[in-house]
Amino acid sequence: MKKAVVTLGVHVPDLLLISEPLLRAYAQKVDADFIKIENKVMDKLIIYPFPCFEKFQMKDMLDNYERIIYLDADILVQKDTPNLFDIVPETEVGGVYDNFKNEPSEVDSSNNYYEYFYSMFFIQKVLGKVDWGGKYFNAAFWFFQNCIVIFLTSIPN
């Protein structure tokens, strides 16, 4: 079974100086290839081209890999991190729930979550009020595998 550990490197070169060696070591530990997405392609396809959408390039990686763990470049993988390929069943999608209920107006620009809440505010300007108290996953960690292809096939090439 071919596996990969993937991160996004199109907008955070300084973070990768610290995290990339840890991500590479983790990939080796779990017997997976390490892939860094470095080319921007999604900004040509999406009206609001945020770098985070580049992670959807993983759709095409599923042609070559049966299982993919995506980890944001600001995640520092520890040596004792378990093999997530062993934890997430092959028939399921893995992720981490987000539970934030604050409104963007409650967060000042010095807060680490300012960009996150600004994005929430921007999305609500387009879509209207969104119930952020629901169960949404944080896309900083996402476990892709062939069972998710149905969802990803709606993303244009």
C-alpha cells in the first residue's frame, strides 16, 4: 500500500525550515513518501485564491497513493507521534474537529487566531450567517484516502 505525508509549502518557507525535517522524519518512520506542495495551481480555478486551497491538489495524488496524511506546515510532529495510518481505518476519513464559537469581532489582531476568524467573517459575508458551533473539522490535519474520492471529484481539474 503506497502512502504519503503531505504538507503545503507555497506560502510558509520560514515555517518549513523548522517543520519540514520533522515531517520528513515522520514520513520515514511510518514508511510513507514525503511530498511538499510547492506549485500554485488552484488560484487559477477559484474566485478567492487563498493558499490553503492548494491542498486540494491531493485529489490527483490519490492516483498514485492509496492513503495520504496532510499536515499543515505549522504542525511540529513529535518523535513519539503514533502511526496515524494504523489508527485511522482504511474505510474512513480522519480529521480534527474545530469548536470555536467566537465571533470575529471578539478577536484582536494580536491573537494567533485573527486570520482564522477573519476568514470566518469573510465567508459569512459571502454565504450569510454560518453556524460555526457545529461540527467542522480543522483542515490543518486531514487524512485522505480512496474513500474520499467521491467528495474530491467535484473539484475541477
